[in-house]
Amino acid sequence: MKIRSLQNLSANTIQLVVNQFFGAVVFYILSLGLDKSSFGQINLALAVLLSVFNILSFGIDQLVVKKVAQGEDVPHVIRLYIGHVLLTGFIFYGLLLLGYIVFKTSPAYNLILWIGAGKLFIFFSMPFKQVCSGLEKFKLLARMSVVSNCIRAFVLLALMLFHSLTIYSIIITFVSGDALELGYTLYLFYSNTGYRTKTTFDRSGYQTLLKESMPQLGVVLITSALARFDWLFIGFMVSDIKLAEYSFAYKVFEISTLPMLAIAPLLIPRFTRYFNSADPGSVNLKFLIRAELIIAAFTVLILNLSWEPVVNTLTHGKYGSVNVVTVFILSLCIPMLYVNNFLWTIFFAKGRLKLILHAFIIMLAVNVGTNVILIPLYGNAGAALAYLAACFAQTIFFLVKNEVSELKGVFVTMLVCTACAIASGFLIRLIPINYMLQIALSILIYIVLLFAGMQLKRNDRYELKSFFHI
């Protein structure tokens, strides 16, 4: 009988594929239908809002997943989290409305104000989604999470076809989609879980939750700065056009990490149980990280081989060739992101939040310092180099602090898998053939090199079966 992890992986993967697909459709429509300056302004507004709402979570979102996975009282946990999002969300948006008195003539501020209303709805839906994640109800979570992107994609496509795509129609579409997702999330949660929440506010319980989340809050502050610091720096210090180009490359880079995003939510509850039980053989960590790194390096190979011909065709030359170097540098971060996410999850499951905070402080310091130096010198490629340096610094720190013996050789595994991918791409580019044929042959070369480098083994299929079966 297949264990629950296979069903969870399937549900979470479907949700991510659907969300990423429709998110990519939205991003593509905006990049094609708007000039680079307007596209850059929208991305700047989204960067500001996503950073702010991530900070407003205080790290409680991940803490809630852990608490629910540990079996704590779900109605009590969700009541505390709902109180937090309502309190912080209304305070923030109230401040935004006050700021409108001063900045009402600023087009950028108007974008932040209106799109911020939609992001507030999404923020209010987070307690219900995180509880579903902790309960490992990933099918339900998938249904909650796809509404907004689906609505946006279909409406914006219709607007583009009828030549009605404007900044105002885009804003209305964004806010409406987010509001509908909140309503649908509430309906699904209360009709499928059986949980009910009281309206009373538990002040002492909330204070305890805040105190517990303090180490994670530091991580959230840093990751929020990291997530969009390069966007904000380019947008405010360089130009909207350069931000449009960089944000397009970065968005595709984010989409390319979809396999990691599919696996990551499954690891927190599973690792929490793993490191708090007497069953150390329940998960083969060494095999799991090696499998993830093979996927990560494969992504590096495919992304670089297909980038220029595919993106030039899709965007009529707007975002393809101009981003070749930027995408290559960003793609080198992918294997490190897999390693960092894997080790972060282990440390989080073991409650080592201060160590995680230190790792992100290092990453932020490297990222900010190198961005300030490299963006003025090399533009968008400099931003990509800064992010690569920051990822590398965090990887080294996590590996130095790692105490799990099975993962001692993960750095070598990461280097070998990445080298196999780069070598495959380099060798195939020496052959003047169609890029589709190049991709097919490069995959064969990659597999051969993985076997030669002892990263693929004949008995891996048995390990894979044991992971997904009882």
C-alpha cells in the first residue's frame, strides 16, 4: 500500500504545477502586453508587498505547521494565528491608507495601495492553509491555493485578446482574484476539516506564540530582505526597464525550482516526526538529498539549453538574449538552494532556530554587500552574481554546522551533479544541431556522466520504492 507521502507529493505537485503554470501565464501576459517600464513598476510594487507581508507573518506560519504536526490543539493554534494576521494586516493597511495622503500623486504608491488590498486577502487566508499543511491535507491545500492565479490568468488573457489590458484592469483583476481565493479558502476549510474557531482573543496565548516565534522572526526579516533586495535595488537605483528584464529572468528561475517547492512542504512534518522518534531508519537522508541534487542539476542543464531559443520566440526577442548570462548565473544557485532547503528543514525540525537565524544573517550580509558593489558594475548580471555568492555562503555555513553523519558528503555530491550538468551542456553545444535534439542528447550524456560519477546507481529504484511504500 502506498504511504501517505506519495499522495501528499502528488497533491502538492499538482497544486504547484497549476499555480506555477497560471502564474507564468499571468507573468507572460503582463510582460508581453505592457511596455518594460510599466512591467517593471508592477514588479516593484509586488516586490515591496511580498516582502512586507512575509515580514508580517513573524515566522508564525512555519511554526504553526510544526505545532499542528506535533499534535497540538488545532482550534487553539489557528485562533491565535487568525488573531495575528488580522491585527498586523489591518495595522499595515491602515498605515498605507494614511500614507496615501502624502503620496496620492505617486503612480507607484497607487499601485502598492491597490495591489496591497489583494495581498491582504491572501495574508488573511494563510492560517487556514498552514494548518492544512501541518495536518498533511495537501489535496485540500491544493484546492485552496489555485483560485487566484487561475482567475487572473483567464481574465488577463481575455483582456489581452480584446485589447483592454491596462494598469487599471490589471489591478482590478489582481484584487478580485485574491478576494475570491480568501472566500473559497474559508469555505473549504470549514466544510472539510470539521474544526471551528472561537472569536475570543487569547492574549496570553498570543504572547507565548510571539515569544516562541522570535528566533524565526529574525529569519523572516532577513529572508524578506533577501527575496527581493535585488529587485528593489535595481528598481530604485537603476531603472524600471532593467528591473523588468531582471524580474523576468528571476521569475523563470523561481519557476524552475518547482520540484524543490513540491517536496519542501512534505519535509517539515516528516522530518519533525523523524528527529523526534526512535525510528532513525524511516528515511534514507543520503539517498533523498542525492535524488534532489540530481533533479536540481538536471534543471540547470535544461534551463540553459532552452532559454534563448524558447524565450526569444515567446517574447519576440524582448527578454531572451538580453538575459542569457543572468540566467546562467542564477541557475548555478539551484543545487545550493536544494541543499540549503534540505538542511534548513532538518535544523528547523530539531528546533535549532538560532542557528538558522545565523545562517540567514550571513546570507543577507553577503547578498547586500555584493549587490551594492556588483550591480553598479555589472547590472543585472551583478545582481545574479551577488545572489550566487550569498547562496554559496549559506551552503558552507549549513554544511559546517551539520551534525547528521549521512549528509557529510553532500557538498561533493552537489559539485559532481552540477559538473555533470555543465559538462553535458558544454559538450552538446559543440554539435551544430537543432536545440530540441541538443536537449535530448544532453540528457543522455548527463545520465551517463551521473553513472560514471557514482551519483546514479542501479539499486536506486529500490530506494525510491522503499521511500514511497510501506
